[in-house]
Amino acid sequence: MALLFISKIDDPGEWLPALRAARPGLDIRVWPNAGAVEEIRWAAAWNPPAGVLARLPNLEAVFSLGAGVDTMIADPGFPRHVPLVRLVDRLLTQGMTEYVLLQVLDRHRDGALFRAAQAEGVWRKQSVRPASSCRVGILGLGVLGRAAGSALMGLGFPVAGWSRGPKDVPGITCHHGPEGLTALLSRSDILVCLLPLTAETRGILARPLFDRLPRGAFLINAARGGHLVEADLLAALEDGRLAGAALDVFPKEPLAAGHPFWTHPRIIVTPHVASLTQPASAAPRIAEGIDRLERGLPLLDVVDRDRGY
Ligand code: NAP
Ligand code: GLV
């Protein structure tokens, strides 16, 4: 009975001690050194190469090392009968809340303007608006969207959110479904995307959506690059429909040298760091999942493959 750790970007040197601390005695193999494949019962994985999981005949569950599972869902070789568990973790949620607060506050308090003024050596004093004047809309009222929304609400920002099904989140105006989207957009001075990337949400951040925002709105995309139609963003910045954007994720990562986003004066680029999985807090979640399987209990946070998240 062994766990196979599969990731090209996560450090086994950090993960293995964390997994062993969470489940002492756990037999852990690090891909590509799987050993006898019939002994592998669980995988802890981030974007495994296509087909790797299909070669594990006794696999009982795959634990994602991150919250977003779009790449694994897209792998046609992913064994359909094996449950895929996405990561829901306190520090991952906190990291995203920090990122959203950072970008919302920077926009609301005119960070770009003051940095430009300092670069010119100009004392550009101007009035400061209260948080209550800046309406934030959040696409996606899941684990991350709800936490970020609640933190913003605590600072006095009027917050509304959008989800697939109806929601009731204290203090947040909740909209859902295609008909709820227009209501959310029409009152969002800052729009934050925290949706999973699915067939329904791919390309949602595009001209038809931008046109329903108040003129001069600001976009924050911390979800997936596939949500954004890049040419539409550049056009909307050009004609003033959008005032700026903070982007953490891109269709092709790393963002290519020479890409227009790098030097655009109204785009903030961060390298997919809005929230990074912390092994010390995430490993116990994986150990808990294995424990539930061993005790015959249902797994938590299992992805619905048909829904795509
Ligand atoms: P989650 O808990 O699964 O929440 C997803 C939310 O999106 C839910 O509220 C869901 O609605 C809503 N949704 C899904 N499809 C929709 C649709 N077609 N129309 C309207 N609403 C829809 O996900 P999460 O844990 O908050 O994570 C969200 C995403 O953040 C991840 O998938 C990942 O891509 C991204 N992420 C990025 C980073 C980073 O560092 N940049 C880090 C972590 C995660 P219902 O509630 O009605 O189902
Ligand atoms: C990071 O992007 C994640 O999905 O956890």
C-alpha cells in the first residue's frame, strides 16, 4: 500500500516530510520511480503527465496538490472510476484572500497613481474615497470566493458574488446563473474572477462581459488564464471600458518574453502566485483522505467530472 507523489513543480523534499508527519509510516514513492505499480493505492498529484495514472491498476483516489483540477479533468487517460479530490486547505484559502485584498486595496487606494507620482518626484495629494464607494463583484462563490468576499466585506466594501446555483452568504449579495450575471456585472467597480476553468467558464472574461461592467472597472483574474480572452482585454483597456487589470494566471505559463502584458502600463502581472499550496497544512488533508478511505468513510471535496469542478 503506497502513495505515489507526482509533480514536476512541487518539491518532494518539502512534501515527503510533511506527508510522513501527517501519516507516519506511509510508504511514499516519487514518480517516475513508482516501484511495483500494483502497490500504489493513492496518488498525490499536480498535472501528472497524460496516461501515468492509467498505468496504476489498484489506484483508489487521486489527491490534487492544488485547488484547480482543470488540467487533470482534461486528461483523457485519467481513470474515470477513480475519485479525484481537490485541495481545500486553510492556508491556500488565506493566501488567495491576501492576494485579492492586495489587488483590491491597491486599485481602490490608487497605488499605480502614487507609484507613478513617486517615480516623477511629484507630491500628488488627492482625496481618498471610502471603501463603501467601491463595489466589488466576485465570479465564483466557492471556497476561495466566499473567503475573499467576506474579508472585503469586513473592510467595508459592498460585495456581490456569482455562482452556478443559489447561495446564501451573510453580508454578500448573491447572484446565480446566466440571468444573475448581468446584475452582478452592472454594479461591479472591481471584478474578481475565482471561477474554476470548465467548458462553461472558458473565455468568460471577454468583450460581452466587459461591456456589462461600469465604464472604468478594474479586473482581477486569479483563477485560470483560460478564462480570459487576451485580445479583448487589450481592446477594453485601449478604449477605456476597463481602467486596468491585475492578472496572476495566463493561458501559457510562464508568460512569454515580449508578451504585451509585461509592459502594459495598466496591467499588473504576477507569476501564478496568488496562492501557493503549503505542504505543512495541505499534507494533513491528504492523510485525512487516506484515513477516510481506510475507514470506509466517503471522501470529502470529490470533483464532479461532469460539472468540471
Ligand atoms: P470551488 O470551491 O469549486 O468554487 C467554484 C465556484 O465557482 C462555485 O461557487 C461555483 O458555483 C462557481 N461556478 C462554477 N461554474 C460556474 C458557472 N458556470 N457559472 C457560475 N458559477 C460557477 O473553487 P475554489 O476552491 O474557490 O477555487 C476556484 C479556482 O481558483 C480554482 O478552480 C483554481 O482554478 C483557482 N485557483 C487559483 C490559484 C492561484 O494561485 N492563482 C490558487 C488556487 C485556486 P456553485 O457554488 O453553485 O457550484
Ligand atoms: C493553483 O492554481 C491551484 O489551483 O491551487
